[in-house]
Amino acid sequence: MSGKALRYLLPLAVFLSLAAFLWRGLFLNPSEVPSPLIGKPVPAFSVPLLSDPAKTLSASDLRGKVYLLNVWGSWCVSCREEHPVLVELAKKGTIPIYGLNWKDKREDALAWLERYGDPYIGSGVDRDGRVAIDFGVYGAPETYLIDRQGVIRFKQTGPLTWQIIEQKIMPLIAKL
């Protein structure tokens, strides 16, 4: 093969490889973002409670429980879509749900829970977003299933649905 032919074939091969990767990406589900934290301990955190800022919610408080941690905000449109599912799940009492109110104003968050219902046993306030960074939050809502040892077993990016709860979360809860 001449150098002239190679000069044209190499960029073509690079272009075709890149095009194949991009084409494959069109068919991936953006809500299934793999988390490097799956199978690892919950990041240490301690945040004030939304309902009583004099009290805190921390990772150590929740150790020994299987629970969901839901990252939410009153400003989040997708959180509003997900919220009725969380309220109904809380009524069933299948699993405790804790909240992490992310980058929100306290009065807005309290008014939102008053209006739409409060599914959380407790909701911590992450006003500056530092705890969310430790969890690798991409955006609200995100939900984590955490086991008794404080290890993250599942992460849902985007709104929870009954299908996700029944097909992914409930089977994991049964194992834990």
C-alpha cells in the first residue's frame, strides 16, 4: 500500500470508528448512568434536618437500616413527576425513605412538602451541594438503595417509577 493511500485510509478509519461509537450511544438509556459508588460505602455526611435545623441527619444515624435516599428539590420538575410514587411507596411502608433536599431554600422545600405530601422519615438539607458531590449526583431526582452496612446497592438517575421499583428495587430489598 502506498503512503498516499494510507494518508487517506487512516483518517477514514478513525472517522468510521468514532461514528460507530456515537451511533451506539444513540441507543443507550441516559437514566442508566453507572455509578462508581455501587458496592461502596455511603460517603460520610451530616446535614441539618429540613424540619428542624437544630437536629441532623447523618450516614451513621442510618447504619443498620435498609433504606432509600432520594435527592430532590422544590425547583425540580422531574421531582414533581416522581413525588406521587414516593408518597405511595411511603404509605405502603415497604422501605424507609430519607430525603436529601439539594440546593433549595428551606421555606420553598417545606412549602413543597406541605403541598404535595411528605414521604420522608427525615430530609436533610444540602444547601451548598457538597454532600451531593460526594454521592456523584448528576441532577435531581436521584435515588440510592443502601443496605444495613451502609453500602450503596443501587442508583436511579431520574424519576422513580413503579416499574423500576417492582423490577429493580424490590428484588434487591428482598435479598438484603
